[in-house]
Amino acid sequence: MNYQRIYDALIESARSHPVVGPKERHHVLPRCLGGGNGKDNLIDLSARQHYVAHQLLVKIYPDHHGLKYAAYMMTIGPKGKRSSNRLYGWLKESYLKNRPQSRGMTGMKHSEETKEKMKKARAKQIFSEETKLKISQSKTGAKMSLETRKSMTEKRRNHPTWLASQQNKTLSEAAKEAIGLANRGRRFPDQVCTVCGKTGAGPNMKRYHFDNCKSQRWPHL
């Protein structure tokens, strides 16, 4: 079957009969094949035409990974719903067959400049209270196996950054004495949690009550 001829006929039909209603922009010659964003290479297709066009492109260029991936993604809706089981199966098998294996960051290292940029970007990141609550709820009840916890502890203890931080935490006897004298006899005012009504004093009230009160997350307690 001459898929190129069918594809050309589809494009020509769309040019002579412009789409009425919802439309999707399509590159006649895909960008991954060298096509540009000029008007001559762009055309408006209906969702159905666009879908068919990408199936034809995969048939025309059966060994092109990028075209397979684009067509494969078009078979999956926003919520993961497949639009066609047969098309989904055919495209997925074809896509996965020759998919290049990603190595991720294996063997790669960030430069000191990149690390500094990432550090500054994280410092500016601000989570809303709603986001914080969602993160907390997603972790609530999650339990790690004893083996996993031991593995994490060992990795942390052997990490240079953690070892350096522990060395920096070592206080001289004079510093310890100064901290003790500064806090000796210090009293914190009583506070009443606006969520559970508990009365207490000190930093732990702010840490475990008010916006962080467990009664807010688990009302049954």
C-alpha cells in the first residue's frame, strides 16, 4: 500500500476543504525530519485527520523513533484513557521494540556552577500551605522496610557532605557552656493551640501545633 500517496491526498484535501470547528496544527513535513514552522509547512487538521496523519507517517517511516513516539502519545488521553486498543497495542509494540535505553544521570556529574544554580533555585522555591498539606498527607502512613532504612542510613553516613556537616556540628566546650548560660532560666510564654486547644510553651508548640497540628490532618484523633 502506498502510504505516502494516502498521506499526500489527506493533506491536499485539508488544504482544499478548510476545517470548520475545532482544529489542530500539523507540520506537513515533521520537524524531526527537517520541517520548519513556515506557513507552507503548517496546516490545520481536524482531530481525526491529525490522528490519521500521524499513523500514516509511522507507516511511511517505520524506523523513525520520534514519529512512533508522537503517534503513540496521541493514542493516550489526558487521564491515560486509550482511544483505541488496537492502535495502542500496535504503536506501543513498535515504539518499545527499538526504544533507546536511557541511562539517566549514570556516570554524569554536575559542575560546581550548575550545583550553585540549582541551590539558588531551590532556595527561592516557596510551597503554598495547600501544597505542604498535600505533601504531608501523601507521606502519612507510608512505611519503609527495615532494610531500606538501614540502606539509607549507611549511604547518608558515608556521604562526604553529611560527614562534613557532622564535623561542623562539633562544638567546643566553651561554646556549649555559653549556650547553656544563655538558656538557663529562660521561660517561654504559654500558648494555646487554635486547632486542638492544647496549652503549652516553647518551640515545640509551633512545631507540632497551630498550622502543623495533627488534629487538623487527623480530626478523629
